[in-house]
Amino acid sequence: MRLLVTGAAGFIGSAYVRGLLARGGAGRGPAVSHVTVLDKLTYAGTLSNLETADPRLTFVHGDICDAELVDTLMKQAGQVVHFAAESHVDRSITGADAFVRTNVEGTHTLLEAALRHGVQRFVHVSTDEVYGSVETGTSPETAPLDPNSPYAASKAASDLIALSYHRTHGLDVRVTRCSNNYGPHQFPEKIIPLFITNLLDGEDLPLYGDGLHVRDWLHVEDHCHGVDLVRTKGRPGEIYNIGGGTALTNRELTGRLLEACGADWSRVRHVADRKGHDRRYAVRDDKAREELGYRPRHDFAAGLAETVAWYRDNRSWWEPLKRSALTGGAR
């Protein structure tokens, strides 16, 4: 079976492809014989994330909004896992156009082609941010959508469009919504790699507001494991939350990163809070645990230490990316 994976030169998609190929494409159902990656190679995507010359892998440089290209690739696909997205909240606040185009129009382009060519299965990867800020308790899959940032709103829209293709046309669509990911190969604009690389470079850490915003942390490999369980064992038309089980305030997270890098709180400077900053995300992932047997496999303390070590040992990977992002350069 041939699998089309969008956005797999980025952080999460590349981890998914690396893991799939390492397992030999094994899983419940037909084995994956070939993976085609479609990626636009925006600032957050790089071919070095794939790190493989595996003959079972084909890379295609292109845009998910390119209907002709998508149609050509979809003809050959048995299943689709759709990671491609603009995903950085801060960037969506200063310029939402790319988020609407990629996340909404791009998803629609893929769904149309998948329907036209009778694709067997379409896994749409989303985020817990579509539920909005949750003061207490947790958000199950049935919780109302209440996105607050342009990024989260564009993902909520893409979720609804994807699910509509199941309900209207019978396309086998499955949606995942994950909590905050961390791990190697994450572009150094998100809080964990940004703070690690700043500490390694002797720079300060810009902590938003009072630092009491709460996030649940999920190792990228656990997320990818959950996505593949949804692909291989999930039910058509269903949504599955994928959580990590480690809820921390940004201040608590900062303290752990300072300790891991041998630094102290003198390195932290509080900056003006982000516009519309959600106070707390918390997903309930009982459904994935009970139906699919999902469990996070990474202890957060060990996973964070391994992540810090990876950035310490891989300056050649992140320094050019960070320099390009700071200067506005294109790659």
C-alpha cells in the first residue's frame, strides 16, 4: 500500500515518516510499501529532517494548494496522512493569510483529490488549540470548538471541512487532535527549542506574561505512535485526542530547562503577553486509550533531557535555521 504524507519535511511529519520506515511500514492492515512526502519546504521544513535515502521514500517539493500536483500524487495513493500546516501562533497573529490558504484551502484541495480518486483513508492531523482555553477539567472530542488565534481558527475550519467529506461523501476521514509536541528536529521558534538554543548561545529567555499558561507536553514520537494507531485501528468519521499526560505552566517548564542547561533565573526576562493568549489547554484522551490502546511511552523528564542533549549535539542543524528565521532569509 502506498502512503502519501503531507508536510513531512517538518518536525512532526518527518518523525512520523522516520518511525514508519524504521518499522518497515508494519502495522495493522496492509503494510506500507512506499511513502511519498509532499512538502513545500517553507522556513520550518528541511530535507535534513528526513535523513534517509530509503528506496521506499519519494520526496516531492510542492504545495498542497497546487490542485494539479495533488491530483497526480493522489492517483497513486492508497492512504493519506495530512500533517502539512502553518502552525506558529505568533506568525498567525501578524499575518493570517498563509494560515487560511494552507490550512483551509490546502486541506480542501487534498480532500477533493482524495474523493475523486477513491483514497481508502485520510488522516487529518489537528491540534488541541481548536478547543480554546479551558479553565478547568479537560476537553473530550465532543467539546465545542472555541478557537482564539487565527492559527487555531484555521485548524478548526480544516477539521470541520475534513469531517464533512466523511459525512457528506462517505470518505474515510479520521481526525487527531494533539497537545503540545516536543523533541528533536523542532524548528527553534517554539518554546522548548527556542529556550534551549537561547540558553546554549548565552541569550535570555523571553517568557510571556506571568508564565502561568498551562500546556500538556507530548513527545513527538508518542504523538506519531498515536497518529498511526488512528490510521490503522481508528474508526471512519471519528476524532481522537492524543495527550502526553504532563501538564506544566510555562514557568515550570522554564525552570526545568534552566536546570537542564545549568542556568538560573537571571536569564529570564518577562515580555508582554501574546495577544489572545490561551490560558490553559487540556485534552481528555480516554477514547484513544480505550479504543486503540494508546499510551505515551516517554517519561517527560527523560524525554526533555534527551531533547536538550540533541540540540546541544546538533548545532549544525539548528543554527542556520535560527539565523535564517531571525534575518527573514529564505531557504
